[in-house]
Amino acid sequence: STQSTWGSFIAIFRCDSAGLLFTWAPKELVDEKPAIEYTIAHVGLVPWNRTIIGEVFKAEPFDGCSMLKSLKERRPSLILIVSKDGCPLSTKAFWGQMMGARAILLADDKEEDVTSVNLIDKDVSGDSGLYVPIVMISKSNAESILKYLNTNQYEDEYSTVSVEIPFGKNAKSKVEVDYWMNPLREDSYTFIEDFSKFLPHFKNRIKFTPRFPIWEWNPEIYSSSMNPETDCEYNKYCAPDPDFSRGLNGKTVLWLSEFSSCLYKVEPGSWFDYMIEYRSICLEYHDAEKHKSCARQLLRNKVAEHLKIDECMNNDTKDNLFLANEMKTWQNSGQHYIPSLTINGFESPIFLHIFTTIAEICDHLYDASELKVCQNAYSEKDDCPEGCDRGDMPNGPEEFSNFTFFLILLTVITIFVLVFLFIYEGRVKPDLTKEIAMSVRQGVSNYVSLNEGTHLTA
């Protein structure tokens, strides 16, 4: 922002990085401060054309300049509020990022028009690798938020304050989600099974497309990791061997990728159920022909329009349009990991935790606050959307904590038994054996002496 003076004329230009965040809860805060002005710091990765919604937690220590007190369970939409003073912004962003924050609210230390502040970090040496955005709000607005925060946040594991931070949002009524997967990798199916339970609750607001990574053959790069005869089609479209020559190969991956893509094009409503059942029935085979046979048989059993899948599959002996388009899309996606997501054309920087993914998708919807599935994701309670069977879903951190406790208990008992056996074998057993032997000898000696005394008396 700049300010110029010419006689009595004063012109004030707002920063391009200024905006409004909106309070969601509690009602008292919404009534008092429905909208709060902010300015974006030149630190981290600004998620332009997106909105971040989440619960606000006060950082401990409040300056955010050292390792922060953490929550027992991960929060998919955590927003931290920290003080402005104490250390460079990049340091605050680093510790916030380490805690899992999606955004940081910076509480100004003086009352001023934050929209006219150009917030540049004094130390840019530590900015590399930071992706958490920082927005600064005025001192009085920060005090209002802090006033309504519950005092036992970290013990109660929840916050009473929720806010929405739009970053020049160009929200849409529908979100394009590309899911990059390898159809022969077990880890690609966990997300499919979880996501299938949430997809209907978005009410056609998601355009979901399964995607399959295709590599372009390059002998200088892939000669040691791929065999063009078994891992490539048309000597240019390739996929790595999924089971290290135990029966499957890259060509199996390419065939199944096209097969799965055709299934989604012909019968999108059957795709999720088919893939989930395919995982349990066919994925165990390490033979290319058995794999294809199993896939086709399952298709005939579950999909009414199964004959159209064969029509969709490529029959051109010169080239394969599906493989060509998928390879180009993969190259332009910027993706490096499988499985992964591309949301509205942007690589999602998050790992595939289902509730974090749901919150990420909701960020792109202009009416996210009206959807129950988004409200649950933003509330951090790991609730299933209305109609979702909680028994079918992973119990998240709580289930993990119970399992971890059981595992630790079992480990402690095992160690105790091993230590006891070691001590018993090394010290107790020899001493006990020695004492028993001495007792036996003493008993025998007493018996002999008793017998000899009896004979003498006789």
C-alpha cells in the first residue's frame, strides 16, 4: 500500500494482499465481529483462489518462536493465532507448519490499519519449504478472538472459535478432483474406499476423475528400472513393474489403467463398488492373465453395460489415444507421488488423510458452509456425514490411540517376561539349583547319620 499527498488531496491505496476473514463461531463473536480485515504476509505459500476454514487455537508459547505445544490428535483444519513480536515470520510459519497448521493468524502488537501494512519478513533465509500462509489482523480484532477462545483448548481437544479465510477466492459450484493411482498397488485403494462414503454427500458438486500415471519411454533414464518389451506399449508408453518380475509387469498396469478408465466413463456409478471388490478378489494374483480374467469376470457380474467396456478399450495397432492423453496429463500435473490428488488443476500438498482431503475440497466450494459434509470436516470432530455408517469408517486418531496403547502394553509385558527369564536363567536358577542340591545333600547326610546311629544302638 502507498500513500501520496498533493496539497489537501490524499490518496490511500489498499494492498492487493488485503482481504476479509469471516467468523463462524461462537455466535457472540459473529455478532460482535462478523468480518475482520487482514493483510497477507509475504511468507509461505498463499493459496490464491481458495478459502481455508478451521478452528482457531492459541499458540503455546504465544509468540510462536519455538516448538509449540501440540494436540494429542491431529486436526485437519487447524488455524493458529500467534503474536507478532519475538522472531521472524518465517520462524513462526515453520513451527506452525510443524504443528500441522493450515494457516496462521498474526495478532498485531499495535492498533493500525492492517490493510495498509506491507508485511515483509525481516529474515527471508528460512522461508524455503514453507507453505503455511500468514495473515495479520489488528490488535483489537485479535483480542476479540482471544476473548472467546476456551481456556482449556489443549486439554479439551477442541476450540470454540471458527473462522473462514478467503484468499481472493474464485469459488466454484463444482470442484474437479483428479485421483492419481496405480491399479495394482494396495495403497491406492484405501482412499477409494474411504472417499466413496463421502462422495454422495457432496450432491454432484465434485467432478471426480480417476487418473493413471504413464511414463514416456526414455532409455537414458529408465533402462535400469523398466524393460520396454514387458513394461511399455508402442515402445513409448510405460509403467514400472509392480511386483518386481513375480508375474506381473508394466503392460499389466497399462491394460488395467485403461480398463479402469473405460469402466468409469461407461458406468461411473459402479466404479467405486467395482474397484473395492476388485481389491479384495483380484489384487492378490501375481499372474497377468489371471488378473485380466478376474477383472473381466468381476465386470460381467457387477456391471450391466460390461460389453461397452470392450468397445471403449483401444484396438488401434498404431497408437493408443488413452495412453497418449494420460501420459500428457501426468506430465503436466506436476505430481510426483502415488496415490495423490489434483484439485482444480493444482497439486494438493496434503497427504491422503480422508478428513483433511474433504476439508481441502470444501475450500474450493462457494457454498461449503451449507453442506453437512463440510461442516463436519471443519468442525474437526471426524464425524461421518449424515447417512454415513460410522462402523464402516476408520475411527481415526482414537482407534489408533487405543491400538497404540495395547501395543505398548504388550511390549512392556513382553520385555518384563524376557527380563524375568534372563534373570531367572542367569542368577535365580543357578542359585536355586545350588540351594536345592545342598538341601538334598544335607538331607541325605542326615538320613545316613540317622541310619548309622540306629545301627549302633541296636
